Amino acid sequence: MPAPYKSALIVGTGPGLSASLARLFAREGLRVAVAARDGGKLDALAAETGAAVHVCDATDPEQVAVLFASLDAAGATPDLVVYNASGRTRGPIAQLNPAEVERSIAVSAYGAFLVAQQAVRRMLPHRHGAIALTGATAGVKGFALSAPFAMGKFALRGLAQSMARELMPQGIHILHVVVDGGIRADHRPDPNDAPDSTLDPDAIAQSYWHTLNQHRSAWSWEIEVRPWVEKF
């Protein structure tokens, strides 16, 4: 069965989950665009997947507007958008730098709003499309020394829930994915004595794809993914 989407945009692209999503979307026949503040780090992924690379600070409304306008001009207006950017600032509350906290929340949540707003404006006339927001355990429970990340991810989850209630009845599938655990990476492999104790980014991507292909009579607005050994 052909994919229900034609063009995908992944914002906040890096070598982990975003790269897995880009590869999966490309295999499924979608035209893929990836965006990050540092476009140079995406050259290898672009060569592998054929993805178009865009430089964009997702917290800047003008840059986000230019990103979508450039996709429109290229005939690649996305009907599938994934926001995968996060801001992480750690430390005791009494010692946190307010400017760094502001930036962290902006990357995790405000940028998601800006990207979603541009996407929705293009999807509503067609009553078709999907927007996926990558959440985390911190969006469900805050941890010590990680207040900025928790604030941003709690806000992201609220954005997703509100968008789902507004937009899903209008044909736009909203998905919030709670990634509950560490994502496997080259610099962080699973220990030999604990296989599959971290999340395989390719497996997470498959969960996104499965959910984004749900029939509209049974849409999910939120899913959780966690390793089988992760505690709830």
C-alpha cells in the first residue's frame, strides 16, 4: 500500500532518531527535507537518503517561515512534519543561568509551536497531514537538576494535546511520542550483559511510522516507547 504522505520535514535533525526517521521515510518513497542549525553535519545523511538540507534556528519565527517558504517554492511542501529538537540545561535551581533556561525552553517547546503553526497553515486547506512531536520521560515527570528540560517537555506535551483536540477533527493527525529511556548511539552502545537496554533509534522510527499510518477511525495522539527493562 502506498504511503499516505508525499513529503516529510524533520526539524532538529541529528545522527540518532532523526537520521533513522529520514532513512525510513526515504525508503517508503517520501521526499525528505531535514533542518538543523548546523547543516554541515547532515551532509552524509543527505547523501545517503537524498534529503534536502536546510539551515534553520527553529526558535526564530522568520527563519521558520523562510524554511517553509523554500519548501513551497521547491514543490516540497511537507504533509508530514517531525519536530525533534530539544534544549537541555542541567543544574541546581539556585545556580541555573536564566538566559540558558530561556533558550532551553524555547528549543523544546516554542520552536515546536513555530514549526507546527507553519505546517498547519498548509495542511488545513487540504484537511490532510501529520505532525509528530518528540517528547521524553521529562514531559511526564520532572527529575532533579533537570528543571529546564522538564519545563520544555511538559509544554511540548501540552501543545500536542491541545493541537490534537483542535486539529484531528479537521483531518490532521497529531502525535506526541514519549521516549522513555536512553537512545542507543555509537558513543553509547548497550553493555554486553544488558542487550536491548536502550532504545534502538530504528525501532523508535518504526513506531512513529506505524502510528502515523493508523486509520483515522482509530488515531492515537500519544504513544510511549521504552526498553523492556525500563522501569515505569
